Amino acid sequence: MCINESEVKNLSMNKESALRFFTALAAQMPQPKTELHYLNPYTLLVAVSLSAQATDVSVNKATATLFKKIKTPQAMLAFGLENLREQIKSIGLFNTKAKNVMAMSKILIEQFGGEVPRDLNALQTLPGVGRKTANVVMNEAFGVPTIAVDTHVFRVANRTGLASGKTPNEVEAKLMKVVPEKFLAGAHHWLILHGRYVCKARKPLCPSCVVKKDCKYKDKTL
């Protein structure tokens, strides 16, 4: 992840501004949620792990048929590596991702009784599961108020001055401090969707942005 130096320097959003920021996003979208399709914590874990360096749309296309057959790690192991590769070959890095999903499924069965652990650190011990993926699962599947920092969240947080940082972990830590408690559960969903559809990487749609008054970005588009 990278961000322009001019965006990193926008450091001045305070808690009062952050409250207005999320109040505006919440008014626009009261119940934000992931755009990945899933059926249970296990299929969510698989979907999020497949989404690295891929779009949610491409993952949903690949898993539409897969999740009709596979809903548990046991079923995934029975399905087999070659079948999984064939099923997700339209997604980038599908060979590595398929191996990780199979290894992850095996560990879930052997160490966690076939269940997705409700623990951030335990999730990160699974193959192909980093902090972002673990945070998404904890938030979406188990309702824990975590913040997953993907490219959209990283960009929006830095660009707006909401939470500046040079690494995802640094941005996550600052977001956890500045985001009002009542908005923590939905914070990363709002930021992802805002970054995906409004605060775009190349040309943000500033005229239609509901948080532009509190945004510290100096190069707003007209």
C-alpha cells in the first residue's frame, strides 16, 4: 500500500471531526456490510482469503457455485485441491490461494474442531490469513468491533486526515483511537465502500462526497 506524501501530511482530524465524518457516512448508509457473499463464518473466511489482490465481484463469481457445494472445512477437503483450483482459476494467484484454503481447512479440523476460531491471534495462525482477513472475520462473522485496513481504508484514512500512517497497522491503531465507539462496528465497511465508490484512488469524487467538509485533503476535485 502506498499513499502520496501530500495525503500523508493531512493529520489534523480530531474526534469531533471524526464524529461528524462517521455520522454523515452512517446517514448515507445505515447498515454497511461486506460485499463478499458468504453463508457462515467458514465461507466468509474462505471468501476473504480469496479476495487478496482481487475484486469482490470476481470472488463472488468464483464462489457462487463453490459455496453451493462447500460449506465446511470437511467438505472442502473432500472436494480436493484440483477441483478447488479449477473452481477459482478466474481469481488472481489462484494456485497459492487454493493451497492455502486446503491447508487452512485441514488445520481448522485438526486444531479447532472444524470451527472458525473467535480469536484474532488464532485466526492469524491459519495459512493465507493476515491481520486484515482476521479483522474482517472477527467483525463480520462475530460482531467484534475491529477495523480491517485494506487499500481503500488505508487511502481514505490518510487522504482525509482521519488517521494518518505509513503502514496498515499504524492506520488501524489510530483509527481505533479516533473512531467514535458507536461507529466502530461499521467503521471499516463505511471506509471501504467510501473508498471504492467515492474517494477513488486516481480521482476522488469530491463534489458528491458527504464528508468533504471535514476532509483535510488539499487537492479536492471540482
